[in-house]
Amino acid sequence: MRLADAGSSLDCAARPGKVRCSAAQLPAARQEWYGAAGDTFYARLETDVAGDRILVTGAAGFVGSAVARALIAAGFQVRALVRSTSPRANLAELDVEIVEGDVRDPGAVARAVAGARFVMHVAADYRLWAPDPNDILRANCDGTRVVMQAARKAGVERVVYTSSVATLAVSKTGASGDETKPLRVENAIGAYKKSKILAEQIVTAMIAEERLPAVIVHPSTPIGPNDIRPTPTGRIIVEAGCGRMPGYVDTGLNLVHVDDVAEGHIAALRYGKIGKHYILGGQNVSLAVMLADIAALSGRRPPRLKVPRAILYPFASLAEATARLTGREPFLTHDGLRMSEYRMFFSSAKAERELGFRARPYQQGLAEALTWFGRHGYLQ
């Protein structure tokens, strides 16, 4: 049997279900197990990867900067692909090599990938509303295609692609979703979910058809410090921390500390199987409980008013109309209300079992988020 590795073919001795290349055939850093897994293959790194160069896209953002910090702590040499317009406060004290460029620019991405052993594609346009929803689709789909093509062409040994639980199906009953239940694109609510499903399909197709060595992780709802933009969930924490959320709708989500998500990325790099999916989540929490926790941490009274969704849609229409005039992302949106009909509950059992993933109590993430937001003037 012959296996392609970084563009060259190597003869390997076959065994039932698996193939192992001998040390004489592969450099020590590239000894891997290969095997069939449906229409994809998987490989598990058998060597210490610390000290190798790794490209992180989206490294200036909330999740990306947490991933970069964790990689540095683990001994990796981190290269960050950062847009010229991106705030860099999250990278200010990190020992990273910065390459300026957009993930949709093939030339910039090629320069960033050159010489990297691994790639973590974390960058994404995470908005629940945009004046032109196609901006979200272009950023997430076109950017993913460019990064994956560059990684494949450069012979990168391993890619960790940051998808989202937004690509997985959940029920209105509150039962926990898992990696076996993908969401169909026609059932996705909003441009963000659609874009992440389509982007993930690009990755899975390249795994199956071009032997892209990618592992796919699905963070749930990260919370914690350095949410500089902030994310939609970070905005909930800020509004609740300021006492500006007198009521809530009946919904729920899975909260996970952003640093645990970052460690989950490293675990996926080391132990994840190519073509496989892993949810990186924490605990399932109702919105009412989450807001009560924020109130307790902020020294405020928790909201008591449970608001029917139906009466909020006119307010969402007004908020979106105002946003089109101001250019500021609205806090309340039609898509957000439609999503809230589902409890976004998930299980990380597979990642715990196969990657050794663990998540700390979500309350720690809330506390650290509030502390960070307060220190940086968001809670006013």
C-alpha cells in the first residue's frame, strides 16, 4: 500500500484495518497511524509536538487568543494570522509571530502557512446579525476554503478546524445533542449557522477527497476573560452584569470556559482522529440560571420576569431597523429569538473519552468574564 505524506509517496506495511510506516520510511516527527473510517482516514500523532511551529488564524479574537496562549504554554512556536484592522490587545503580551492578512487572501494565507507543521483555523465571523448576511457567509466559507487549500498544498501535517455546535442538531425537548446529529443547512437559522455548516462541509469534503489531515472541534458557548468584541454571549453577560436584563425567555445553552476550549484544541491536535468531530463543551444551563448566577456575582437581584417570545419580535424588528441606521449590531434579533426556541444543550462525552477533555465549572468562566469586563470598562 502506498500513502501520500506531504506530497511524497511512501511504501508501508499493511495490517488489517491499519497501516504503519516504519521509522526508516518516515521522519520521526511524521510517524503516524493510518486507517479507514468511512470515507475518511484518521491518523494519530505518536511524537511530542511541542516546539513545532503552528499557525493560528483568528488569534486576535476571543477563542483564538485563548488557543494561542495555551499553545505557547505548551511550548509551541505560534504564528498568528491577523487582519490589519483587528484589535491586537489580546496578543500584546504574547510571544507570537504576527503575519498580517485576511483568511480570504490566498497569498497572505500561503505566506502564513509556509514552514508551519500544524494549522488551527479558529477565525470566524461570529455575528447573529449583519447588514448584509452574505458578509458572514463569505468570511466563514471562502476563508475556510482558502486556509484548507493552503494547508493541503503546503503539506501541513495536521489541521484542527474550529467548527461550532451551531452545525449540530438539537431538539426543543432539551435533550443533549452530540456529534452524530448534524444539522441540515436548510434547517439552520440565520447566516452564521448556515455559514458554519457550509464551511464544515468544505473541510469534510477535502478530508474525504483530498486526504486533508483535519480534525474538527465544536466549541459550545465559550465564556471567560478577553472577550474584547464582545461575542453575543459576552454581550448577555455585560447587559446582565449592568442590570439591564429585567426578564428572560425560556431557553438554555452549554457554557464552557474559553481556556478549556483552548486546551481541547491542543488535545484534538495530539489525540484527535482525522475526519472525526469532537464537542468541546461544559455544562448545560438554562438562561434563567445563568442570569441568576451573573446577578449573584454582580451583587444584583436576578431577573424574575419570564417573557413570552412572541411579544419580543416587534422589539427585534425595531432593533434591527435601528442597527441598519447606526451600523451597530443589535442586541435583540429575529434570528436570536428563533434560536432561543431550542435549548442548545450538548454532551462532550466523546471528547472526554477520546481526548481526555475536561471542563471546569461554568461559574468560574462567568466570574472571570465579569472581572475582565469590569476592569476594562464594559460594565457601565
